[in-house]
Amino acid sequence: MFQIAISVLIVDDDEAHAQAVAESLRRVNCECTIANSGPKGAELIESQQFDVIITDLKMDEVDGLAILRKAKEELPDAEVIVLTAHSSIPSVVTAMQGGAYTYLTKPLDIQELRQSVDKASSRIRLIRRNISLAKGLDERFGFEGVIGNSPSMHRVIEQLKNLAPTDTTVLILGESGTGKELVARAIHQNSPRKSKPFVPLNISALPESILESELFGHEAGAFTGAATKRVGKFEYANGGTLFLDEVGEMPAETQIKLLRVLEERKITRLGSNDEKSINVRLVAATNANLKSEMEEGAFRGDLYYRLSVVTIYLPPLRDRREDIPLLIDHFLKEFCKRQGREVEGLSRAARQALLSFDWPGNIRQLRNVIEGMLALDMDGKLDVDDLPTELAELGGESPDGLIGGSGTDMLIGRPLDEVEKYYIARALELTGGKREETAVMLGMGERTLYRKIKEYGLK
């Protein structure tokens, strides 16, 4: 019955009955361990792994309900089947409420027992397969929301996995829209600080006159308009993570004070002489070239080296085009769920346009485009007509540029195999040579695509 061996623990103080149950299950590829008392069963649950636990309800010292509770504590993935020779409805109800998979009455129907074990083990395998799949997807495609399968993003994700458990100060570099705050949040959410606040602050969005108050706080009367005491971002983030975005825009005087805070781990509110100790992990980000600014004297060298203990570089989206399909699917799911919408997906032409675009605004721009397409869509399928103007004309490309509209005329009258070769070559180019993605884009089976690539001499 069982194609894969199932690990079963049988807890029953009736030795003859336990042996009979074990023998019946061993004949269908179950690996059975017998415990002839409740205490022995509890001991085995603590020390070994089991897929299914079969326990008698009525036993001395440690009964079946105690075994059930122990199993749920030690082996939460395991399923528990309770055996009873008594028609004690309250005990059976208690067992089911406690998480038992099912109960069987003695004398046992062997076929019923095997079917129950089979169903229980199938459920366990499904749960474990889903966990394994989720873990595999996370390792392949992302790290708590950081999505990518390109070599450059693999390097970023490996850095994040190593950095997250530490308290190391991190500097994130990248163009605007590449996801610097998302990476900072991923570091926080995968760190021991995740239960404490994550506090973002965009330096460039604040006037110089109030920046220090935002960072360090102020006392009432510290300056004109300071009617009440204010807690700064450092204090608010105590125990957690403070994310300073566009740190390259920080004024020179504030840079000095930030350096002192990082070195001494103490802050002083404006208008106060009292120092307060803080425990904050700092993650900073910028789209500026801080090294150049440091050399020009616009950014302090000592602060730069203090911030860049570890530096993470986020590549622009145009340099990681193979990640675009993953991001498209991610944003579609996000906005469909948020807007309560259902769509069939993207047409090939629309997907090609999204893959062809250079995305000067990077991931933020792609996200906004997908949201806008979904908002404008009227027929349940996202197509070229839902794209913004600057992308709509990229529904396809020819060697000279566009093949949307009259640009396809250069292919009219050509043999079909030449047309097919052209489109396969362009699709391979757009997907960075990823054959699985190319097959999806072209609506073609992978084996057929491989044959066509070989036939046309494509790489």
C-alpha cells in the first residue's frame, strides 16, 4: 500500500495487541516501533521522529491523552490515532479536540487501520512537501520579500542571510527604486531584533532645521515651536533597526553628531544635557557615490567607513532582466489580492514590452506600471492596451526597433520558418537565454523549443 516507508510508533500496554498491530502494518511497508507502556512511549517521542503515533486510550501511569499531548509538543507534524475499547464518548471527544487525527475502536478492523495510517501519512507528506517547496522557492527566488533569481541577486541574498543574524552596520547602494528599503526590512525581519521596531527615515525629505530633532528628539522649549518633548527616531527604534535612506544628503554638522552616536551608542535630545544609552542597529542607504563625495569633502570619511562596515550593492533592473518575470508575477498577485481582482495574466505582447523596457525607475516603476495596468484593465486580461504609452510601442521589436503595428511589414512574405526563427531568437534574447521562460513566453512546450533551437542553430 505504502510506496514510501512510514515510521509508526505503537503505544499499548497490551503487548500481544501491540505486536499484532505492528505486524499488520509492517506488511504494507511501515517501520513500526513498539512501546509497551505510556512512559516508554513518551520517552520515545522525546528522542525519535515518527510520522504516525498509534496509542491506546486507556493505560496506567501515562494514558493515551497524555501521549497525544506529548506528541503535539514534541512532534507537531506527526499524526496521532487513538485506539479505544471503551465507548467513552467524552474521552474520544477530548482526544479529537486535543488534535488526534482520528480514533478507532477495538477489536480493530485491520483494513480500516491501514487506511487510517495511509491517509494520515499522506497528509504529513503533503505538509512536509509544501514546507520543502516553500523553502526551496525562498532559496531560489528570494529572502523574505527580496525577489530575484539572477546571479547578482543570488549574491545579494547570500549576503543578507549572513548579515541578518548579526548587529553589523550595513550600507546599501543602488539607484533610486532598486528596493533599498525592502532589503533593509529583510535584514531586520530575519534578525533577532524582528520583534522590535523597524524605523525608516528619509534624510532628503526633511529640512535641515528639523533633521536633528527627528533623529535625536528634543525637550520642550529647545527651540521656537518646540512646545512639548519629542522622542527621536533613535530612541523610538531602541532594540530594533533604524534605516536612514539617502544618507548622502545629511548635512555636515549632523554627520558629526551621527558619528558620535554610532561610536558611543548614546544620544542627547536637543535642549537637554542628559545622555541616553541606545541599542539600535543602523542600516543606511544612498543612490549617491559616497566615495566621490568623501574625496570632495562633502561627506565625512570617518562616517563613511563607520557606515560601510558591510556594503550591499543592488543592481538596476535593466541589469537583471531575468528577474522581471518573477517580479511581474509577484506584483500581479499582490495587487489582485489587494483590489479583489482576478485576471488571466499577461498577453505575450505585453510581457515582451515589459521585458524590453529599460526601467529607469527600476523595481518601483515596474510595480507602479503593474498596478496601473490592473486598474485600467476592463476585460480580465492584461494586454498592450493596458500599458502606459512609453511601453505600449514595445509590444515587440524588430532588428530596426519596433515590430508593433506596421513594423511587422518587414516579415510579410518571408517563409514561416524564418519568422519563427526570428521570434524564438528575440524571445531568447529577452529572457537572457532562459529556455523555460522563453517556452512560456512563446506558448511552446520546452521539448519543442529545444528542438527548434537546435534546428535553427540558435544558442
